[in-house]
Amino acid sequence: MKLNSAQMEAVLTITGPLLVFAGAGSGKTRVITNRIAHMIEGVKIPASKIVALSFTNKSAKEMAERLRKMVPREKLKGITLSTFHSLGLKILKEHITKLGYKETFLLFNGTDQESFVSELLKTKRLDPKKIPPKEILRRISFAKNTQSDNWDVSGGEFDLVAMELFPLYQEGLFEKNAIDFDDLILLPKRILSEFSEVAAAYRKKHEFYLVDEFQDTNQLQYEFLSLFRGESDNLCVVGDDDQSIYAFRGSNVQLILNFEKEFPHAKVVRLLENYRSTAPIIQAANSLIKNNLGRKEKELFSRIHSIEQVEYYETPDEREEAVFVASRIQSFLIKNEYKGKEIAILFRTNFQSRPFEEELRNRSIPYKVVGGYNFFDRKEIRDCISYLRFVANPKDDYSLLRIINYPKRGIGPTTMQKLQEEAFQKKLSVFEVFLKIVEDVDYLTEIKAKVRQEIFAFVELVEGFRKKFALSPKLAPVLREMITQIGFEREISLEESEEKVVKARIYNLSELVNMLSYFEEEEGRETKPTIFDFLQRLVLLMEDEPKEDEEDRRVQLLTMHQSKGLEYDLVFLVGLEEGILPNSRVMEEGEVVDEERRLLYVGMTRPRRKLYLTSARTRRKFGEQIESAPSRFLDELSRDAVLFFPMETKDREAETKNFLEELEKLKV
């Protein structure tokens, strides 16, 4: 596929501000990579002068892979292709000591944060079961991202508690020499703002800036970028206000809508040809999104002609909805019209997946709930990473509590409670209490001799591997040795009765060693990476989206939010009812439904060949059958592009009969 005129205009515009409205399926990534390649190969701009930012590791990696096929590797040396958070981490690794932190800081993941907030709640004599740490962290994160001291306490107890804990949370992180995910933007912004020489050095080094998925940028990220680039107006932003669906994460669609006000001399390019979907699908999506308020006027088009219109079916209830979808999928699979991985069922919220899973299982159709599985959620991986974290930072009490009795050492909860109390009173970490026990036989005499021996062995293990990780030329062999010495294999063998399960879990640990080995090869070209560097990379990966398996033959079940950036041949958009889409929260709070409409638009622009829409007239809630109303968005769809089929229960019998007849013909 050659570049069309609009794509070519975006590629050839190098200097000055450039706003690229990239509609769904319009070849956005191709334009971005061609533009960077042209800058390096055509205009001869050194790669080190270019900074290209995206929002996920996956998209940054895809960008890098495409560029390597277009530009010789040596010419790409020094280019910055990363996420906002990875760029922030790089700045912190170089300059965090300016803010009073030690160089080897720890990056807290979600589990660490929840444990810390639970601890803070207990110090205030509050029950973490009644005041969930996640709720407090959500409010703290919002405060950090909005940089606001004005707390909205109208929401009740959670807001009041979050306001009270916020300064303690910040002070505690600093004392532990730790930062959280929000700090990856907030602290670099502080450095650039407070230390002009640091900002000047980055601005001297870089000259051209590009931001992908600009509609997902929040205010804090934009301010960070503005400080990073300084006075340079060589800023290219690529995005689509019609696909802005992350307001709940803090994204601000006004940034892309107001770009021309901030840069009055900006060139604006609209990529409107969709290369993914058929013309009827695009016609239907256009008829929906044109109803949004305050959007930039534009209309996608497709040259992929098809007689297949979008089809909408209203089913009696959610079970019949699942039966309809599963039977259609089964028919397509038997006729070999689509492969499993090319089919997706998209829903607004996760609770909608159950009836579809059940019906697919009844028909022996393999499926995958996207996001329901993650390598880093496996117990042995969590345990091993906790060991790594603790060896790297013995002040990490949360990791210590996870690993101290795994494998079993006889250091039970009662003993740990005493040691934690001692640590709290003396303002020490628990490991520092361990060291005192090892060094002084008269310290805490109530600790039994056998337990003291176990503590001594544990300290010896930790200190030994701290030295090995610091001194060994390669980290991966040390991790392999640590896994062996800790006794993971023996412990897993005791936990599992099936040998194949034992092997699978041990292979998982092997993959973690492989990951570290690849990391060393990738990062070790210029400087020797440390175990801290590897742990920071792991946190970034654990926070990122799950990676899709390209060879997966299973039907994909996922939310519309998760579908952003993906595409399938056949898509079923289900549960199109008031209270689901638009979501009941939006309706109850009287909010504008524009973002909900954008979410449906994103879902409608995922399929390449065929799109089905479904709803249910009734749906069970807590066992009670409740009447549902079709989504208001259905009334906005063009009748020229969408066929509407109200479906009665008797239709199911007819459809089953037709399906069985079709199957018999195929057998003959």
C-alpha cells in the first residue's frame, strides 16, 4: 500500500507544529514510522534529536520493529522511542538524587501500594476491609495527576481518609526511597521545573518531538512534555478525538481539541481513509459518532465495498443473546469462514462475559478472556520477584512478609508479629532487626534458638546473593542459582500432585531467568545493567497491557476498552442497553454521554469484514429478571447501513433447525 496524499503530507511535514487527526484504521502507525524514517534518511536529521512517545510498551515496540525494517540499525542509534513513563524513569535514573532520593530507588507496583496503604490505615485504627486501599489509592492517584490540593470531600468517608493519608503516603514513600507509577511523570516534571540546567541539557540533545495517541494524554503528561521540549515547536501530535475513551484514567480530550489554539500556525492533516473495515461498517460508525458534541468535523470513508450490512438483533434475555452469538460463531467456524482468533465478542464491562463463556463452553468452542491471564500473576513468578526485590532492597518489608516462610522456615506469624513490633518501635526495617539478632545473642532473648538459626540462614542467603548480583559479570546465572538454592522446585513438588503442573511452574521460573538474560543483552551494550534496572523494567511490564498470542485459535472475549488498537475479521458488540452502554454511572450522575458514544464507536471500528450488534430485552440482576431498554445509540445508527432484527424466542428454534440442516449438508 502506497501512501495516500494526506499520509504523504504528514510524512513530509517536518518542522513546526503538526496535528494529525488519524481516524480509525487510517494507517496511523505506518505514517508515524514513515515520517521518522524520512527525517533520518531523507532530511538527514540525527536519530538522537528525535523523541517519539506512545502510551504502551506494545506500541513503542511495534514502532521500533517497523523502523528497524526501514532504517539501518546504526542510523537509529540514540533515538528515543518510549512511553511517557519509560522516559520519566530514564530521567529519574539520571537525576533523582537531586530530589533527595538515593540512587537505587524502588518502584512500587500496585500490590506494594496497597500493602503500604493498609499499614497506614491500621496506624489510624481503620479497617482495610471496610476502607479498601484501592479506593484510597485511586483518590491519591487522581490528586497527584491533577496536582490539586483542593480535595473533593463531598463523596464521603473514602475522600476524607484519602485526604488525611495523602501526606503520610508521600512521606512514607520518600522514607522508603520508593516511588509509585504516578511519580514517573510527577517527579521528572519537578526535576525539569526546578533544575534549569537539567532541562537545558535535554533540550540541547533533542529537537523533534512526536506523540502518538495524543487524545489519551493527561494534563500532567502534557506539562511534563512541555518542560522537556522547552521552546521548540517541532511537535507532531497524532490522535483522534473520536477515540478518546480514557477519561477515567485522567486523559483530557481537550488537549487535542485545543491544539490549534495553542499553536495557531500549526498544520492540520486529516487521515480519513479507513483501510480496515468495509464501507457499510464505516457508514454505520459515522452515523453514530457525528452525534457527539464538541468534536472536530470529519468523516471516515472506505473503498472496501461489501454487500454485507451491519446487523442488529434484539434477543429476549442475556442467555438467548449468548445462544445467538455462539450459534453464529459455530456456524462460521464449521464453514471455515473465519478462524477463532479472528472473531471477537466485545462488551462494556467484564460481568457480561459469563453467559458467553458458558455457551461457548457448551458448544466446545475454545475461547480466551483477554486480560484474564498474565504471566506475572502466577504465584511462583510473584514469589521469585519478591525474592529479587528483597535482595535488591532489604528495607522492602512487604516482599519480606511474602517470602519469609516460603519455602517454610519455621519463622511463623507469631514470631513475625513480634519482630514487626520491634521494628516499628525502634524505627527499623524488619531485616535490620534480623541483623541485630544475628550480631547479638542477647538481643530479643524470647526468640527461640531454632528460629534464630533460621533467621541466621536467611540473612546469609540474602547477603550472599546481594554480593553476587553486585559483583557477577552476568545477572541471569545468579538468578538461576538463587532459584535453586531457595528450593523452589522442591516446594512446588510438595504443592502439586501432577508432574506436568510441577514442570509447567518450574518452566515459568526458567522463563523469568530467560527474561533477565535477554534484558542484559538488550541493555548491556553501553553500560552494565543492575538488578534494580531489571526490577524497574518488570514493574513497567506488569502495569502494561497483556500481550496477545498471535497463534491463538480461540475466540477472543474482551471489553471495548481493551479492544482499542486491535482488529478482527468478525466482531459481536453485545449488551447494547441503557444502563450498560451508556453506563448506568453516567446516566445517574447526569454526565454527558459523549465518551460512552466514543467507546461504542471504537468497538464498531474494530471489525474488518462483519459486525453484529446485540441487546437483551431482559437481564438478570441478583437473580431477578429486569426489563432492559435498548441503548439510545441504536436510534442514531443509519438504517441504510444497519439491518434491525427484533428476535423472538421462536427464532431460536428456527435458527437451530437451519444450523443442524447446514451441518448435515457439510457432513455429506
